[in-house]
Amino acid sequence: MTILKSVKWFFEDKLGKVQHYFEVKKCKRLYPDYEDNERNIRSLKHIWGIHSWDDLSGKNSNLYSMNDIGITYDRKNKLYMLGIETHYMFKNLNGECTYLKDLFNAFTTFMDENGYSKECRFPLFCGTPTLINSAESIEELYTNFKLFVLGYCAAYEGGI
């Protein structure tokens, strides 16, 4: 029985490697900036992120690491997506707001260091007044997150 399992795992491993090879070739053909590494998975590309304090990977922020905040670009849909870690428990709402503001400040630093404008205006006319974590530009993504953090903290810190 164990010999059969070993043979099965051997062939599954080989098949997986062949599938990965063709997947990488396809992605390189579709996306000229594609590289076979932890910053790229199919159409997704890791743009930026801040490690969670409990990430044990020992690597820079990537698609596989645990990040408190991260930006991923979906090449297929041409959208930037923002992800934030929300599995932390805080003693009070002030702790939550401090955490969100720290993430926002890190995002602001990223914007400044990379020359992105922070003046993208939220389009109220025919806009969508909800939290949106994907956008067609990093500037728009930044504005969406800014509105969320400021609104969240104003609502809960001010006792609304």
C-alpha cells in the first residue's frame, strides 16, 4: 500500500511541475511583466504591503505573506485591490482606530515615496458611497481607504 502511495505522489508531483511550467509560459505571454515568484500568481501581482507582526515567513511582503495591509493588481480585470488584516482584537475602539490610522499612514508614505497623487477626489455624483476595496488606479484606492478610515474613526471615536 505504501509503495502505491509513493508512486501516486511521485506522478502527482511531476504532473504539478508540468502544469506549473505551462501556466508560467502562458502568464509570461499574457503579461510581459510577469515573473515566476511569490509576487505573482496568475493574473495577480503584489504591488506593496506591510507585514503583520506575526508573519513568520522571513521574506519581504508578497502574495503568500501575512500582511496588515497590501495592494494587489489584477492584470486581467485591470483593478487594484486593497486588503487589510482584520483578525486582531483590540481592547476598545480607540485601538481599532489607532491601528487603521497606522495603516493609513503607511499607505500615505507609500504614496509619497512613489510619486502618486493623494488628491484623487471621490465622485459623489453617480458615485458609489460604500467601502470599495478595488479601483482602476492606486490613487483611487488610496482615496477609498482614506474615506473609510476617517469615516470609521469619526463614527466610533465621536460616539455617533
